[in-house]
Amino acid sequence: QVQLVESGGGLVQAGASLRLSCAASGGPFSNYGLGWFRQAPGTERKFVAGVWWSGGSTYYADSVKGRFTISRDIAKNLMYLQMNSLKPEDTAVYFCAATRHGSIRGPDYDYWGQGTQVTVSS
């Protein structure tokens, strides 16, 4: 079965950078899309960024375009989210996820990690 484990969250000041990692197992992922979602307290989970594992096409929510970059290391089964110029409104639990047949922008993904907390102070 597919398993996803996020890491790299933490507490940072506004304007700082963080890189989140997602370790994926249970592949191959050649036919999968992988993505990042986030959920702030009291809100719905929202799409942040996604990448097709084989083709490498990337997609971003408007709120993070120009600040966040999604990438993957196919040989290591790792996916990353480089987050720059962080804002307090980026504070959320960040989840990595994988979709076998769904839209890259979700929300109908098939597999989910347990999340990693990102907190941005002002």
C-alpha cells in the first residue's frame, strides 16, 4: 500500500523559508500525481501545489505562486515543497498526498500523510 510521511515543518518568522519533504513508499508512482495540501484551524483542507510524478508538470494555488516550488527526486521517492517569503497566513498543517486517477488540484486524492505543522509568526 502507498504510504506517505511528511517532515520539515516548524516555527519561523515571517519572510523566512522552509523546505518540507514527503517520503513515499509503495510505488512505483509513474502513473500518480503527488501534491501538497494545507489546513488551518477551523478551515477546509486546500490544495497548495501538485506535480505529476513522471511528466513533472507542476501546479500551484494562486496564493503561493512565485513563493513556493514543488519538486521531486524520482530516484529517492521524495517530494519537496520549498516555501519562501512565508507569511502568517501560510500557518497550517501541511499534508502530502497521492492521486491515482483524480485531478492534480484535488480534492479527491487517494492517499494521505499525517501532516506536519508550519507556523509563521509576525
